[in-house]
Amino acid sequence: MRVIVAAILFTIHSSLFTAVAQTPTYLDESKPLEQRIDDALARMTLDEKIAVIHAQSKFSSPGVKRLGFPDLWTDDGPHGVRPDVLWDEWEQAGQTNDSCVAFPALTCLAATWNPDLARLYGESLGEEALYRNKSVMLGPGVNIFRTPLNGRNFEYMGEDPWLASRMVVPYVQGLQSKGVAACVKHYALNNDEEYRHQVNVIVSDRALHEIYLPAFKAAVQEGGAWAIMGAYNLYKNQHNCHNDIMLNKILKQDWGFDGVVISDWGGCHDTDEAVRNGLDLEFGTWTDGLTMGKTNAYDAYYLAAAYKQAIQQGKYTTKELDEKVRRVLRLFYRTTMKRNKPVGFLCSESHYDAALKIAQEGIVLLKNDVVKKDKNPLLPLDLSKMQRILVVGENAIKMMTVGGGSSSLKAQREILPLDGLKEKISNINYQLSIDYARGYVGDTIQSYNGVTVGRSLYETRSQAELTAEAVEKAREADIVIFIGGLNKSNHQDCEGHDRKNYDLPYAQNEVIEAILKVNPRLVYVNISGNGATLPWLDKVPVIVQAWFIGSEAGKAIASVLTGEVNPSGKLPFTWYASLDQCGAHATGSYPGTWRADHKIIDEEYKEGLFVGYRWIDKVKSEKRKVKSEPHFPFGYGLSYTTFKIGKVNADKFELTADDKITFTVPVTNTGSVAGAETVQLYVSDLQSSVERPVKELKAFRKVFLQPGETQQVSLTIDKSALSFYDDQTGQWTAEPGEFKALIGTSSKNIVCDYKFRLK
């Protein structure tokens, strides 16, 4: 009897031990991911499933606490980790540990033409997000520059789909290597900000797939993005946060996206469309996504109580819900449930170094002429021959990490241009005098979203007094450095509104013209994410495009102006001389036409494929009369040294459908200082049955060379570089025939070419 009892007790004990020791499948990291998701999904209640597909606060959605899934925290990017706000309000939470390194805006990153820096950018941002316990960074942005009036262009990567594609992939990979999801935005056709909730885009299938989708597709299929943010605007009369064609067909079916579609804040408008048309995770509706609704009304979201009630009433099965939850669980396992994450760092020196490096490589030297009586161009500055330098312009003393919408940051530090120049120049020539004149008043706002702007911008003097001061000081200066451009105010480089015109704002042109009359030795540094008209272009000897470049702005600008760094940036967009050189404006299709009920604007992209340099080439090929050339072409940028590109060779003349062709050119630094050149390869289809751009960028490579050094630069393409989107079949097509590879240093400066065939 004792033996039987002992055996029974042993069996019970063993069973209890096994039950305690056995890890549930959904928590067992040795199990395949999809098996873990199936197990977790099967354990969840209807309430838990509904909860995880909508927000619980401004920037968080709930996990599944009963099963051990933590809450999911998102945060705005893409240039740094935004400071925390209150649970239900946009106001800052008043924390002291939510500052960050401000990285350069994505226009600057694109201007580096250096994918290695995009990877560094993503990794550095990911480490900052990890430290702040953010699992999803809302960025990067890859909407195409269709018009230079778009207030949000500074957050994007330029006008060319190939350049944006090559830069977004390593950014996403770098960010996600840290266990932080990239949420690539704004998908898609969010190409202007004014009335962004009401714009219904009408665009050809070819333009959609060839111009506006490639960067998103690359982020998904090559970068492996874990999240996509839907856009505010409409396409085919459906909002893009729940758009059947965009989300279900293209993104999830055609591209095989297995991540989460997140609504832009307040971008969801209808429960039925949200359920059926591909939205997975809803943020920002009602509880002040954009306008104030009911406080703590998260159950009033379209994918909350209304959805649950419809399921209970039999309107829907749980098929769509389970698919959404499955995707959200997959995101959990990639982020919050990832056990072996890298270590996060906040405001580390390595991050400041990364920000500085990206800023320096992205700054573009646009003009560097010799002034009369001088032997050399004004840049780099020869400080040994100067006694007085005058810095003019509000942007020399204005923080650009603050403002502009959702990308506004609370940077731990931001070195302003004036301060960076003073420090750099004093280290080289401490006897040199550096004076400052404001020149114009643009923006006197002292704070944005709870972040102060540093030094006071308050000003009582009139414009006439400011101009007179700048002119008087310029008379006595050896050189004038004018630091102007746009800022982050409404109707400039700012979310929510487009620019009202293409001119430089405030009185900048007036002040520049006045200074030139007394001192022609003027260096103009433009701070912006967009181009502008430059009516004094022929008179100003030096123009530098410095972007919004973050924490190390002043240091980066000073290092380039003084020659410590040789500029190597290239424009990621065409810098038009006037708006009529831009296809969206030349065709009269921007900003669209209001419908009779004044609720929706139809904006037809009449220029089709011909965006940026493609439009410029089209106009020239048709021999239309044009007033002038663009100020600067796409891909353009100067250096303090010179380069020579030799004859191009190819490893074959005829390309088959499954093969690749490699073009090789020798590139030589023919100057006296080390520098970098970006070799750009454009492809022209010489025998197409459909209208195609004259040429399209299909490969590039940035090469660093010492004086006198030559490197062989190879650029490889395959059939995809020769293809167009056939809107009749819905397939990409490459027609056999002759093509030409055009190699140069900008879209305008083509130095050699090579004819080849597709068999």
C-alpha cells in the first residue's frame, strides 16, 4: 500500500514539476516565430485583441499584461527622439531625461549620397530610442519632392525614387538592428501639406509605381521595415490610412509586407474601411489626434468599441481582427518581446560624432567664385589675411531643432552657426574680430511645444535700422557671411502648411542687395529643406546649402567654411529658378481644385512621371521656350578640389534578362586637397514603345580620393534598371533594344556615355 501511495505522490509531483517548468509556446524563444504568434493569439480574449489594435495614450498602445506582453511605445522622428508628452495632451510631460541628439534632417542625409551614413544614422537613432524605451520610431519619411512649396520636404529624401530607395534601406536596417521598428511614412502620395486631410490624389499607375512608390517598396522588400504609416490624403477617394488598393493589394499582397500598418495621428475616418482595408493599429483619433474630442475616449476609436460591438452583432467575424492582431504580435516579438536587445545610449559622443559627420558630408557647395582682385575663390576662408568678419542673419542665432511640427526636438545641445564660427575661427586666429548683425526679423517666437529657443529673438528695431546696421558693419569687414534661408515657422519648412510662395521670406533679399553695394565679398549660407528664388545669384560669389543639420550645426558649417572639411554634398532635388520650371506648377495641377461641396480637393498629377530633373529634360527635349535654367541641377555640388572622370568601359555589350552589366570609369582627384566625388549613372531608353523620361538615375557611388589619386569606380545595373511599369498589364516591363548609360556628376553634367543592348 505504501508503495502504491508513494508512486501516486511521485506521479503527481512529477506532473506538477513538468507543468511549472514547461514554458508556454508563446514565450518559448526556441519555437518558430509564427508558432509563438499562433499560441498567443489563441490565448487572447476578444477584449485583449481589440485593445492591442488602438492607442491607449498619445503615443502608446497596450500590450497584453495577462500574458506578459509590455505596452508598445512609439515616438516621433525621424531626426531624433521627440520629448515625451502628457498622456492625453500634446504638452510636454516636464521630464528632465528626455533630451536627445538632433540628427540632420533627411534632406541633408540624402545630400550625402552615402548609404553608409544612412546606416550609421539609423543605428545611432535606434540607440537613443532604446534608451528612451521607444519601440517604434515614426520615420523615416520618403515622400517625393513634387513641389518645392511642400512644407514637409525637409523631412524627406528628395525628388528621385532611386536615390531615396538607396538611402532608406540602410536607415531602416540600421534602426531595426537595435530592436526598434522603423515606421516608414507617409504611405503614400503625401506630397503637399495644405489641406492634407482633404486632398484626393489623381495619378497615373505608371507615375504611382515609377515615382511615388519605389522608396516604400525598397524599405519593405529590401529594408524589411516592420511598420508603415498611412498618409492623411486620399487616393481613389479612400483615405490612405484605410485604402484597399494601397494597403491590401500593393503593400500586403504584391509586396508581401508582414508588418503593421499604423494610422497617422487622426488619419482614421471610418470603422468599416479600417476593418476591411488594411489598417492594423489606430492612433490619434478623438483624444486630440489633431482636434480635441473626449478626454480618455480611447474606446471611441474606430477600431475600438464600435468594432467590438460590430463583431458581437455578427457584422464581422474575427477573421480581419485576428489578422490585425497577428501583425501586432509580430511587431511585439520584434521589439518589446525581444530579449537580447543591444544596449541603448542617450546623447553619447558617438551619436554627436555621427550627427556631425552626416552634416558635414551633406552640406552642398553650390557656388564658389573669385571676387575681383582676388586670386582664389572665397572658400575655404583664408583667415590669415583677415582682420574682421561680419556674420549677418537671423538664422545664425536661431535654433532649428525647435518647431516645424512633429519633428520638433528637445536637443541636449544645438551649436548655433554664429557660435560655431566664433569658436572655430578663434582657434585658428584669435586676433580676428567677428561681429554680428541680425539683418532681418523672421520669427520672434520664444518656445515651441514647451521647448525654449535658447537666446532671445525679441527685436524692437525697424527693418530700415537693421539693414543700415548690416551695411555699416559690412563696409569695414574683410568678408560677410550671411546666414539666412527658411525656418520652421508656419508656411515655411513646417508640417501642416505649404509655403505661400517660392521667394526667400522676410527682407533677406533687400539686405543682401544692400550689403553687396558696399562689400562684394559675401558668402551666403542657406538654411532650409527647400530651394528658393535667388534674384542676386549672379552677384553673390559663394552659396552654401547647409540644411537643418541638428545638434552640431554650427560646428559642421564652420568646418566646411574654413576648409577643415572639403564639402562633398550633392543636391537631392532640382533647385528651380522659378516655380514654372517645376512640372506640378507648369501644368497648373498644384494645389488642385475643390469639389462643389468644398469637402475634397482633387489634385491631378498632370506632369505624370516628369518630376524634378525629368521635367527639365522633357521640356528641353521638346524644345520648348524656357525663361532660364534652374539655379542648380539635381545631383549638383562643388568641392575645394577638382575631379576628372575618364572613359567608360563595360564588361559586356549585350545584357540578357537574367544578367547584370557593370560600367567602370576612372576617377582622378586632379586638385591639391583630398575630397570626394559622387559618380552618377543615368539610363536612357533609346527605343521605347511608351513615353519615358530622357534619363533616369539608376546607380551612384561616392568615392574619396587623395590629391592625384585615381580609382576605378564600378556601377552595376540589371534588367530592373531598364524597366517601366506597364499600366496595361500591371507588370514591370523591360523591352529589348538599345539603351544608353550616361555617367556624370549631376543630371546636367554628363561626361561620358555607353550604348548597350537588352537582348
